[in-house]
Amino acid sequence: MTGASELEEAAGVDEGADFSGLSFEAALRELETIVRRLESGDAPLDESIALYARGEKLRVQCMKRLEDAEARIRKLTIDGSGAVTGAQPFGAD
């Protein structure tokens, strides 16, 4: 039986890959490429499993980046004179 790390290696997937150096856009592009490959049905089973594992890691990285970006976005509170009086977390209505 083939182990998960062997499957990932066969598909060019580094089990301990650190995607933090990838930009959000690069990670999303790679994830989209993986999804297209999996949806095509052309990949052998072992490669599909390894691609799925890499895709899941990329998905988690993309979600983390989006959550971090959302946390940085602040809704400014403006008083009647137009002066900024504070900020609220994004989506706090």
C-alpha cells in the first residue's frame, strides 16, 4: 500500500509545504489549477489524492489570508461634523 507522503511526492506535493510565502493570488491560482485537474477526471487515483491534499492546504492558507485581511479592514465611525471618531471591526453593523 502506498503511503500519503509517497502519494504527495508522486504528485509533486511537499507534505510539509509552507505556503505562507505565496501571495493570496498565487495560492488561489494554484488551487484553481488543482480543482480543474481534479474535475477533468484525467488524474490517476493516487495523484488525485495527493492533489486533493495539496488543494486543501492551499484552501486553508487562502482562508487564513482572507480572515487576516478582513480583520485589518475597519469601518470608520464618523460624527455629524465629518470627523472620524473611531473604528469598528468589518461587518459590525
